[in-house]
Amino acid sequence: MQQLQHAARALGWDGQLIPDVEVLGARFTAVARIRREVHEWRSHHGWGPELNPTWFRSWSEPCMHDHVPVAAVDLLGILVPVSRARHALHACGTLLTLAPCAVVLPPDTVYKPLRMLELDYYGVGVVNAGFEGPAELVVAPEDRTAEFGSSMFGRWLLEVLYSRILELPQLTENA
């Protein structure tokens, strides 16, 4: 986890690390930040995380739009540890539709210039991070979510992350 904390810091993603998120056939660590005002409102009104994915189908009905909860978290980015740069595009491919995505490589990684050019082209970030000391930002990730638009799946993921962030002790310590 220290490696990922160093990577998030190098990326400027100031949020909570939520490890072991598994969606779209990928396992990653999300970096999310709670939206305090929304969380307080939802807590006060008894509107906890909505984890049932079938409930979200109702969102496509116009008559249900006033029953959609406001997202209580912002997904700042996705971190995916990989052993080699050649695995980066595969690791982040579908995740780019959800948030900026960066792979975390060991600090002694040797790069091929064309591989880095390809990752930069697709918006995949690259961070060298070990368990000690600061991480090195090699390629900054791009936020490509606007190109794909919002989805019910992405909104449901925010609810899952909301649920997971509520389990973290830091939330109750800072409240």
C-alpha cells in the first residue's frame, strides 16, 4: 500500500486509497475523495450507498430522475500496479472510461521510448514507485472520461466506492 500512496502523491491525487476494487475484469486501487456536504446530507436523510446494480436501471426512466442520489464521492483516479510497461495499456484500457488511470511500476523499470509514446497517446499515466521514498511521475495520465460520457455503471461504481470509503477509519477520525 505504501507504493500506491507514493504514486498517488506523485500524481497529486489527494484522496483515500480504496484497494482491491474489481470491475470490468480488472483489479485496481481507486483514489477517491468524499464530498462532505453530500455525505452529511445523505447521512441525515438516511440515504446510504445504493449497492444494488439493478436499482440503477430505474435511472434511465425520466420519472425517476428526481430519485437519484447525488454522488457522495469523487473518483480522482485509478492506480494499477503492473510488473512491466508492456502490460500498461491492457491494464488500463477499459478503466480509462471511468477516471484517469495510471500504472505503477517498480522503480528500476527500463522504458522503451515507443512504449511511453503509446501510453501517452492513449492517456495512460506511468509512475515509478517503490516502498521507500517519493515516486517518480514518468507520464501524466489524462482524464478521458468526457470522451466516453457518463454511464449508469460509472455512477454505480461511485456508490460502491462510497460504501468502501465509509468503512475506512480515517473518515470517522476526520468527521
